[in-house]
Amino acid sequence: MKIALFGATGNIGSRILEEALQRGHEVTAIVRDPSKLSMANPKLQVVSGNVTDPDSYLPALRGADAVVVSVSPRGNTSGADLVALADDLLARLPAIGVQRLLWVGGAGSLEVAPGVRAVDTDGFPAEYKAEALALGDVLNALRASSADVDWTYISPSFVIAPGERTGQYRLGGDQPLFDAHGNSRISNEDYAVALLDRVEKNDAPSKRITVGY
């Protein structure tokens, strides 16, 4: 498959890139600074593109079987920028023949009680709140869209960090997953496994899912 990937130099995006290439997919990595991605692979093309400038990235999306967005609202990228990116992709992808969009989402929008998001609770860490709210806005934009795009928003568990690629994980919906010890966690590597499985199987169109151990 041909995959266009935003954010290939990030903590999760780099694992998605590695997993996709290991599976033999062709990847076009869209990054602000191509010099930061020195990996050499015959199935990898690195192009310069900015999420705030559609003209810079649209040519790289043509011919893709799926577009994957792994960009956080940090640094020079705001939450409003990500919502604008979502709206733009939903509007433009059908016109260029791309039907699938997968988004690396946040855990803050997961429901800890019916209709209650984790980010809206008193105990949610203040340092992550702005990012969680922004990614929640992206989810709302996807859900509100009537575009002919099979989108999938994939929330990680509450704890996601570099670790081991076990190839094992569980899938859930709008509620967080917990392991036998009461922990909600997933490694970056196994998150990438789960996302690429969704790319290949296309078994979660137009919905938010979560992944955890």
C-alpha cells in the first residue's frame, strides 16, 4: 500500500514509519524539515510540507491509499492548526481519490463515565490539558463531517511511551482500556502495530477506537 504520513519524525510517527516500512508499504513522509529524517529506504520518499500550508502537502497525498496524521499541537503547531488540517483533508481527499484518513489521537477525550471525558475531570494533569482539548476538537471535527472519507481516530491508552514491540494489544471504543493490574498503557511500538493493522484491514471506518494492553 501507499501511505502518506504526517509527523514521521515524532515519537509515535517514527514508530509508524518503521512499522510501515517493515511491512513493505511505500511511505511518503511529509515533514517540515526533511533533514531531520535521515533514514534511507527504497520505499521511503521524504518531502517538505507544512500542515498550515495545503499547497505544500497536497501533491504528496495524490495516489495514496491512506493518509496518516501523527502531529501534536506543540511548538509551532497549534490546536487550531490541527483542526484546520482535519477540515482541509476531509474536504480535499475525495477530490484527489483518497478515501482513508487515520489520525493519531489523544487519550483525554476517552470517557471515564458516560458522557464524561477524562480531560474534563479534576484529576487530569494540567500540563496535558491544552493538548488533550485540541485533539478532542479534531475528533469532533471528524465526527461532524459528512465528507466521503473513511476516517479512523485512534486514541492510545492513558500512558504511552517508548517500549517493546510485542505485537499484542486490545482494541476498545470510547472508554479507556486497563490491563489486569489496573493500568491503562501501550508502548509506542505496539500502538504503531495496531494502527498499521487498521490501515491494512480497514475495519474501523468513521469511528474512534482506542488501543491498550
